[in-house]
Amino acid sequence: MKKSVLLLFVLAAAAALTLAGCGGGGGSSSSTPVDLDGDGVVHALDAFPDDPAASVDTDGDGFPDAFNANATTEQLAATTLTLD
């Protein structure tokens, strides 16, 4: 009985480690960073993840420090953001 329990424990631990290494074992997992607005700045680092015109707000006041250098004329015209 003890050998069966030990074997079951070892198998369960091995399965858990295997699933943890592959992203959860089901569904899709992506290691590609997300950039929702397509401005080239990863969503997690973008102060304005829904606006491609700006991405940096170093003082955290809700106003961008500058517009992105790669922002198009259309993106700049469409933004509701005001510079610091």
C-alpha cells in the first residue's frame, strides 16, 4: 500500500512539473509580448496601451512626455492625449 501511494505521489509530482513547464497543459500559451495599440511598446510597459501616439509618462500624471517618434499623422490627429 505504501509503495502504491508513493508511486502515485511521484507520478502526480512529475505530471505537475511537466505541465508547469509547458504553460499549463492545455489551451494556447504565448510567450510573445502583447502590444495592443501597435506602437512597438509592449502593453505592460506602455503608459497608454490603447493609444499608438504615445507610450511614456515618466511622472505618472496621465499626460505623455512626448509623442512616439513613429506615430503617424493620422494617429497624432486622432489622439485625445495632451503633452505634459
